[in-house]
Amino acid sequence: MRTFILVAIAAIATGGAWWLWSQPDAASPAEEGQALAAVTLPATLSPEAEAGQQIFAANCASCHGTNAEGRAGTAPPLIHKIYEPGHHSDMAFVLAARNGVRAHHWRFGNMAPVPGLTDTDLAGIIRFVREVQVANGIQ
């Protein structure tokens, strides 16, 4: 029994160390406002994503970066495996924009709601983010 407990503790410690090591350290970039992710844009965007890109630029880019790459000290990159559709659905983006969100994956603090966005605006923003995620291997 004692051996089992020691093996279990070792496995938990190893798993915890791996998880901590694999997390991006968003608090340590050299300069405030520095991009947190290198983002490749797709060669072309769908018309809905193009419209979403403009709405994103007007409402989201000041915090999340022009191409959703995130900004040190401000907001996380949306082009990141944490925001893949299997972990953060499209509805998670809608709820974040409508209601704000408490910090839970990153050390940036809470996100305030983004007023004035319509359902069509949000659909375009999400389409833009998803197409850029696919271009960066996030599906």
C-alpha cells in the first residue's frame, strides 16, 4: 500500500510539473504590449471572416492584438491551443464578449464585457479567429 501511495504521489508530481512546464509564461515577456504569439494569417479569409477581422480590429485588437496574438500585460493570445474549439466553443467567445469573463487560464485579470456587438458582429469575429487558428494548426 505504501508503495502504491508513493507511486501515485510521484505520478501526480510529474504530471503537475509537466503541466506547469507546458504553460506559456504570459507574465514574463520583456516588454509590456509585446506580442505573445507568432501568428500566420491564412492566404485568404472568407467574406464573413474578413468582416469579422474589421470588427475585431475595432473592438478586440487593442487588447488581444491585431491578429489575436495577445499582448504582454494586457490580454492573452486567442491563437493558442487553449482556445481551440474543443476547449473554448464559439459560445464561450459569445459569452465572454457579452458578459465578460473571470481570469482562469492566464494572469491578465478579468475581461470586461464588450458593449455594442451584435450577433452578426460576434459571428464574424469568431469566424475570423477560427480561420486564423486553422492557419496556425489549431483545430
